[in-house]
Amino acid sequence: MTPSTHRASVTLADESTGKRVVDALSDAFFDDSAAFAAFERPDGRWDVTVHFADAPDEALLRDLVQKSVGRDVAAAMTFDTLEAKDWVKASLEDLVPVPAGRFIVHGQHDRTRIPPNKIGIEIEAALAFGTGHHGTTRGCLLLLDHVVKAHQPRRVLDLGTGTGVLAIAAARALHRRVLASDIDPPSVRVAEENAGLNRAGHLVDVIKATGFAAPQFAEDGPFDLVLANILANPLRQLAGPMTQHLAASARVILSGLLTHQAPAVIAAYRARGLVPIKHLRIEGWSSLLLRAVK
């Protein structure tokens, strides 16, 4: 049961304005009495939310925001209280199976509802980001289904695996070993647990790694298929290192980028010899399929 919390929220015009608000408030609440979250919306604006264990001084917060970015933004701040609730239970009740080609991502409560001709991937909402309900995960699964229909990649990498959804999907569909990596130790543990839960523990090898720094990338590559559902800027930065680990005519599936960010990511990979084949747009997010032409 999560205790009740108090919340202050505001929507900003752009990233720089959002950062100014977060900086102003974090300077005032540096003693861990507040938790901050800032997210870019599909329309380019930014939502900033601050959570407090105790009711905050609304006048003080508005004053801080007004001094930072102006009176209109301060006036637009909203305040509410999130009542005590079992959020895990509520999340599981709201999650419905998500179909994506031959794959269906589901929770334990829907285990018996998966058709026998589909590959069910069981992921619980409580474990980590990546339940399959996000547009980027679904886009990657749809592109993976497209690739598997025409090709049988032998060496597969899931970079930034999170809960392991994509690695599990690739391993189950191809019946081949998949290397999965993440920079976050808890995510590595969760991905390993999920692979075992989904009868793919013997096929999915999960390692902790930043980028392509670990020696196992060179040992297991070059890769015929790479899946990377991360964020736009890291994807652009990884274009060079990734191409060094690709086999000839390799397929690369990229996501985690807003639709307006897709052209810059495509340009970064095109400059490295990869051409776009498919571009899916789901809920304001883009998922890309590219092919190496070297």
C-alpha cells in the first residue's frame, strides 16, 4: 500500500523552461522532502510534477515558479492529493493483453487467455519499465514480427533490454540465443527473471553494460539483428559503435523516440550506412526498421 502524497504539477512550453522550473524548485527542496519528475509530451511541451509527503506551501511554490519563468506559468500550477492506494494491484487490473503481430504481452492474470497460435510474453507492471503497453515497445514487437517473417537472424542483440520483453520475444520466435544488456543492475535482474518465467532463460543472456563497452559484444557479434528501445539522444550517440558490431545486411530496430525526433536519428544511422525500411508511428512515438547496406 502506497501512502498518500501531495502533488504539484505544471506544463511548460519547452525543455529549457521545464529545466528552469526544476532547477528553481530543487534548489529550494534540496533536503529530499520532494521528488521531481519531468517528461516531454508528444506535442513538445514538458510536464513537471513534484511529489511531497506533506502538504506543500502553495504560495511559496507559485512564488518560486513566478520568479523563474513568469506569473502566467505560476498561476497555471495545479495541486492535488494522491490518496493511499495499492498501485500495483490497480495497475494490474487496468492492464489488458497487448497484441503485436504474433506476440501478446500480458500479465499473470491473463495467462489463460492467450491463444495457442500466439507467443505470450508475461510481464508484470510492478517489475520495471516495459510492460508492452507503451507505444515504443509495441512498435518494436511489430517490426520484430515483420523481420522474422522474412529472415532468420542468427545473432541477436537487445540493447537496453529493460524488462527483457524484446529479448524474450526474439528468443521465443527464433528459437535462438539472444544477448541482452542494460546499464541498470535491477533491470538486469528483472530481465533474467522474466526470461525464466517465459521459458526463455536458457536462450536469453543478460549482462550489465554501458553502450558497447563490454567484451561480450565483440565475442557474440557481429549481430544480424539489433533491437534498441532507448531514447533519441543515446540512439544517435550509439550509431557509430553499433555499426561496428553489425553483420552485412543486418537489421536494426530502434525506438524510444518521439516522432519529431525520428529524422535526426535516421540521419545519424544513414551516415553510417544504414537505410530505413519501415517507420511505425504509435501514440506519438516512432519505431524504425533499418538495414545495413555495407
